[in-house]
Amino acid sequence: MSYLSNAAEAMAAVARGITDDQLANKTPCAEYDVRGLVNHLLFWGPSLAGGGRKESVPQPAGTESDVDLTADDWRRSLLALLDDITASWAPPSAWEGETTMGTPHPLPAPVLGEMIVGELVVHGWDLAVATGQQLELPADLLAHLHDTVSAGVEQGRQMGMYGPEVAVPADAPTLDRILGLTGRDPAWA
């Protein structure tokens, strides 16, 4: 689905612009600095890619903080992971039936695919603003994502994926309204 590839491409552009000295920068995602957010993406990403292939990729042993960014070229690893996620979700069959993200509970494939689009956009924005960059996304992707986030926001909060809504004017840019729904302050600096 092109929305997923657009979101992955936008995050990849941001990743290419992050310098190693920015890994300690704070992000709008309160639990993570840039290093921690990259760890989060590298930890969960293989399961998300496996979901597109209908493969159950077990979560790695340990925790997100066990990902050692000094042992590998983190940027190359993140870019390869984004390519893998995009490739695994490219076939129409990836969006059919049920799949899993390494857990015993299957989800409808379109639900997981849309969750991934949201994760790539929101965490792409987190990384962009934490490192002084802009996340460039097509208007049709943002309109689509706003609709999907709006439809599932309460479930997302119950699952712990989103924080309390941040009030954003109704005429704010679409990305700002998405961020507010997910508990992010679009004016974060």
C-alpha cells in the first residue's frame, strides 16, 4: 500500500539527517530520547515486517534498551528495516486476512498495516522535531491517517499506544490534528 511506503520513505529521509551527536536529544515521545526511539524501532520493526509476510517473528530476548547502537551502524540498520517493512507490506495479500506482530493474538491485517503507517508517521515526526528536521508527507496520506487514527483513537488509548488528547484547533494542519489525537503537542520544541 502506497501509504505505508510513503510513511517509511519520509522516516528514512529523517533518519538520513540524524547525526550521531543528536542521539541523546529528547523527543516528544516522553519515554525516549532519539537513541531510545531508534532502539524501539529496531526492536519492534522485525515483527512488523513479519506481519506483512504473515510470519510470526518472535520478539527478541531482552528489552528495547538492549539494542546496542554502537555495535552496528544504526542508520543502515534502520534504513534496511524500513525497506523490509515496506517490501513485506507491498503485496496486496499482505493486507488480507489476519496476521500477527509476534504475539499469539492475531489481528486483521488491514488493522496492523494501518497501525504501522501511524507508527511510522508519528515516530518519524518525533525524530524529525527532535533533530531539527521536517517530516514531509503527502496530503492524501495525512488525510487517510487522520481518518484511521480518529476511528481507532479510543482503542489506541486503551492499548497504551496513545496518550491523552492534546487540544488542537479544528483548522490546524492535518498532521497537527493527528499528533493531538495521539497525545503529542504539535508545538513541542
